[in-house]
Amino acid sequence: MTARAMWKAELCLDTVRIPVKLYAAIQDTATHFRMLDKSDLTPVKQQMVETGTRTIVPSADIQHAVQVEPGEYVVITEEEQEELEPSPSRDIVIRQVVKRSGVDDRWFDRPYFLGPDGDTDQYFGLAEALQDDQELAIAQWVMRGQRYAGAVYSDQGYLMLSTFRHADDMASIDRIRPEPDRAPDDRELKLADQLISALEDTFDPYAYHDEYQERVRDYVLKRAAGKTIRFPKAEPTQAADDDLLASLEASVTQGRRGGRAAKK
């Protein structure tokens, strides 16, 4: 099946603009567990409740806030959050080009494929130039209300884009680096070299599997072959008291209003 682009943009190198499409380079292959009621095996879901009264709070009544002191919050409305977001743009602006060997791998966060969107000559020209020189194009862009910094680089003749982790998120090795008691002697260095040489090989990422996920999937398939649990439809129940009924009716009414607002 043909991959579907998740975003369209333009690579901007000074006055040169190269139309590109962004594709996900990571996919979720994990087995996800559902939560069921132990008594009748019907699915259950999480809800927002007040910490004190345990009253269910409709999603429309949820506000975002930041705690500044214990028990003190600054409430940020949706409108205020939108005002704080960077201006939307379709530009991936290249700020500088650096040697790939000069960027520590710890900075790389999430990779994406960049495909051409019409102009293939400039696209493949840039990919080849970055590949030949072993360089990274450091870029900035805004996507889905968030500003990113990252690197454009070439892989097997095509362009890739990887987001960077922020400097504030990087822990300093000085916090954990122990001081050596002494320098290793020649015998210890020679032994270490021998051990490394014995393990030298070509890296094959497909040789490493998520063994836990494989065991889970295999177990689920075997169980499903013998017995598949089908969820029965929940029977309508009468509310225990008027307060619960009123709360449910209010939640349904609010949901209908939200649906009409979304259609507008």
C-alpha cells in the first residue's frame, strides 16, 4: 500500500525552494491491551474525575493549568494557548550545514522520510550533495502548532528529516561520570582491544527483535484459535439515583452541543 503523506512543506535554502512531503518513518507495532470488567468482560474506559468528590467531569469542562506553587495554578485557556503557539508555516528553513560527524547521536529524536513533491531534480541534487559530503542541513520549522529544530540528511539517495531534542532535555554526563582511580595499564588495554576485536561485525538491525512483543502476539494468536472472547452488548441500566441521572443527562447534552459546534 502506498504511504500517505502526513504533511506538505518546502525546503528553503536561501532563494531555492524544494517542495517535499513528510512521511512517518516509525510505526507502532506493539500489542495494545484493553481493559475489561472482570465480572462480565465488557470493555471499560478511563474518565476524568475530581480528586476529592470523584465526580465525573465532562471533557468540555476541563481546563489546562500550570502549577506554580503547591496548590496554586495559572489557568491557560485554549485561546491563550493558540496565541502562544508559533505562526503556522510550510517552510523547513535550512539555517546551516555541518559535518555529520560533528553532531552527537543523542541530539536526534524522531526520524521522518522526506519525499519529493513535484520537483525531483533539485530534491535528488540536494540528497546527493549531502550524501557525498557526509553533511547535515540544520533546519527549523513549525508543524501542528509546535516549533522544531532538526537535521535534513541523505540516506540511500533520499532525504530524511529528524527532530532534535532540546538542550534543556539533555542531561549532562558530569552528573554521573565517575573519576577513574588510575589509568589502565598496557595489559588491560590489550585485553580490551582483544575483546572488542572478537566482537567486531557489520551491524544488522533486523537481528534484534522485540522478544516480549513476539511472545505476546504468539500467545494471543494461540488463545484466539482455541477461544475468542466476544464482547456482549451492554444492557441499559436504570440510574441508582436522580443525581447520577442528572449528571449523565448533562454530559450527553454537552456532547451534543460540542458535536453541533464542530459541524459549524
